[in-house]
Amino acid sequence: MLLQADTCDDGMPSFFDPKTVAALFDGAPAAVAVLDHDLRYTYVNPALERLNGLPADSHIGRTFAQVLPELRGQASALRDVLADGKPREETIHGQTWAAAEADRRFWRATYSRLDADGAACGLMAIVVEITDTARQREELEEARGHVALLATAGVRIGTTLDMDTTCRELAAFVVPDFADVAAVDVFPSEVGHSVRRPAPGVVRLRRAALRGDGELDEQVQWFGHPGEYVDFASDSAVTRCLAENEPVLDDWEDRGSGRSVSTADRITASRALGLREALIVPLTARGRPLGALTLVRAYGSPAFNNQDVAVARELAVRAGVGLDHASRYHHEHSIARELQRSLLSEPWGPHPHVEIATRYLPADEGVLVGGDWFDVVPLQDGRHLKAMGDVMGHGVEAAVAMSQYRSLLRLLAGEDLPPHQILERLDTMVERSGLDRAATCLLAVVDRFGGVCEVASAGHLPPVFIDPGAAGARVVPVPVGPPLGTGFGGYRTASVPCGPGTVLFMYTDGLVERRGEDIDVSVGRLASLTLPRGGHLEDLLDQVLDRFGGDAEDDIAVLASRIREGPPVVRPTPPE
């Protein structure tokens, strides 16, 4: 609506002389202002004085932008009203000179143009504060956002059992929706490479993840790349957070005195990047500290409030569960891998009459270590017992069971029994020992004088024989008894021709077992293996793993052996 009136001497409508205006609006509950064509105040009522926190004298003759610099952006809306004469109603927010509890205040303002003789000569503004309603609406939207954030945390954080991946997921989840920069620092692993001790009072953590929004992602790398160790002084917020096991809000506006040099330098560098404050929350699980999550906000982002602290704490709790699972897996996996590596060391040697080559290939770092094992035990008359086994299951328990099987086998091998009897006694000993891990096992003894190989199987895959210069290999289907540890027994020894230079190849199921394929088909492909006369066993294993080990879903253990070729030998005659 346009307000029409005759023109006064000063260019304003006649009914807006001071007495008339005061009579109309001084007692109005709404804040009212009249501005001229240049947006200078010509009148404000007492309600507007209270709203702006300034007396009328501080308004009159000054422009809207001069009186309320934080709201100067509204000047364009006022000029639009002057230009087209269309009233406007807008919700605006900011701060005035009046004291207020709210960080931001909200108003509903209506602007109408004042015309005289058909020309614009000013405008009237009527303003009502709606801070409480707007603030409630804003808090409600913020709460809804936090609920949505927490609702998706469970499916986006901890999707694997890899600790660093979980940390990266956490950092990526909170940036930029909850923080402008996020860092995840964890205590060094107790297993693996040792970490040098930090200086007294300093906490050394491994930076597992660091993420910044936009350009900040590259800029914050100065604070420590993922994988590096970061030292935190005793007065740092991270150290205090870990010591108190409580969130710590570090306001960098108050740099204060008494900060250590390293902490002060870190704060100075952060402020130089436009960062204003950090919220650090502890990462714990089952009462055990795992590390800390640091959330940083830059200037232009709202300061952390109590609700943010509560949300950050809940995120840390949920992330802590995933990190705990990953940490426990890593700890167990590392122990099992070290145990298995020590047990899969080169079999007893040297072997003057037999060549041995072995290889162990884990499926990948994300798969629990299995119970694959092999061994070569020297017997009388220059013979050797070759063993290939696979304990059912994965993890530390499987690796420990593997060591028990291997120890029992070495004990029985000293009695110089045929392979099937060794399996019979091993099966009985395992059953009586209470070991609850069954295992497959293939035993083979090559008689270099008789040119035969005695083989017995406890649920294991058949051996492969590669004759010197042959066009293919022999996959020999030997009699198969039940796995060890079942107590059923019933093993048999088969004799297979195996002259000097013939390679005996043994393996675990990880080499041939493939999803959706019959195991007989997979094993049958091993018949294509060849080795030139005098070829190296290591080359054979390279060939095997290149051809069959690439898409393995389980660990692979392989062993190749052969009697050294040379002049004919005669079995020594025992003394009378």
C-alpha cells in the first residue's frame, strides 16, 4: 500500500510532522520508524528505541546502515521499496545495540513507501521482534539435524574391521556437516613395531585420520599427516581430554598466557587458517582409552554449544565401539600372524638328499589368519616325512591348535611309523587332549632307495607328482580318512611311484577352492603343472601362485620336494 499525503516544507508528508507522528505511534507496542528518501531516520518511537538500544537522538539524521551496521544488508530491501512502491514483509536476524540473551535476534519487518504528489519521499518501517519463536524453530531444526546425523552414524562408521578405515570414516562423517576440520588420534598399537618413548608429560598418539572442508583439507596437513605420530604437551586440550576422560572445549580466541611453546604455536597456526575453536572428545570402549576425536570450527561457523558437545560425545561412543572391534581384531590378527609366521619358518634342515621349497600366502590383510601349516621331519636312512595340514577355523585359536598338531606330529615321527599309523595315533592323542579344533592332514614319506612315496590322508586334498620332463602332472587320488580330532580313525597308506627328480607337490585348499566351482574341477587343473628337468622348485611355486593364487579367498600353504638326482644309490646294509 502507498501512503499518500500533501508535501511538507521538508519534503515529508504533512501528517508526519513531529506532533502528529508522536500522537499516532509513541504509544504503539510495535517499533515504528520513518525514514526519508536517503534512508535517514526522521522519526523513531519509544518501542524502536528499546528494540535498537539507542535513544531517538542517536537515530535522527543518521542512515539505517549507520545506526545498525550489522543489519546494513537490509538497506537494499528498503531501496527496492522506494524504487517500485511495493510493500515488503521480511524476517531479518542479527544484533542491535540492545542487550539480549540470544546470540542472534529475529524480527518481522514491514516496509511501506510514503508518497507525496505521486513521488516517493520516504518510507515507514514497522518492526516486531520474534526472537523466541525463531530461536525455538532454529533449535528444533538443529535438533532434527543432530538426530539425523546420529541415525546415519551407525551405518557409515565402522563398516570394516580395519582401524584406520574406521577412523577415516569418522573424520569424513563429521566434515563438513558438524565441523570444518576433524582429526582422529589413537594410541599406538601394543603389537608390532615399538614406539620410542615421548618426553615426560607428553602424550604421543598416532594420527589415524585428518579431514578438512574444501581448501582446509590440504592446509591442515601441516599438523600431522595420517600415519605420523603427534606429540601433545601436558597443557594441550587433547592431553586434558584423555586425562579427565571428558570433552574439552578449547576456545582459541583466549590464547592466554602460560601456554607451552608447542601448544601456543599450534593455536597460532590454527588461527592463521581461520580456525576459531576445537572440541575434543575421548574415544573409549569398555573403560579403555583408545584415543581422541578433535572437531574444529572456523570463523563463520557457529560456536560449539552444549547440544553440540552432547552430539559429539554420542558420536565418540558409537565410533568407539567400531574402533574397539577393529582394535581387538588387529591385536588378535597380529598375534596370530606372528605365531603362524614363526611356525611356518623353513622346515628342519639342511636336507642333504632332498630339496625343499615352501611358500605361505595370506588371502589378504582383511581376512583372519588361518591354520595352514607344513613341516618336513628327517627320518632314518635319509628319508623325510613331509606334512601338510589345515586346522579348521581362523584366528589365534587356530594358530595355537596348529602349533599343537605340529608338535605332536614331530613327537610321533621319531617312532618311524608308516604314515597311516602316525595319523591313527595323532587322531587318538588329539581326541584325548581335549583339543576342539579338527584338522586335515596329508603325510608323505619318499623312499629314495625304493622309488616309492608312501602317502596317507586325513581328509586332505590329494598330492600332485610332477615327473622330470613330463608334459603334465599326476594328481593321485589316495585313500582319504576322516579329519584328525574326530576319533574315527580308519586311515590307510598308499604307495605311489616316485623316482629321483620327481617333484611331490602338497597344498592347502586355499589354492584350489573357489566359490561356485566343484572342488574336483579345481584340483584337476593342477595336472597342467610342469617343471623342466633340473628346474628350480622356487620357480614351480612362483608358477603355481601366479596361476592359482590370485583370487584366493583363504590362506595358501604350498610345499614342493624332490629327491636330488645323481648316481644310483643303494640302500645301506645294516650291520650284523
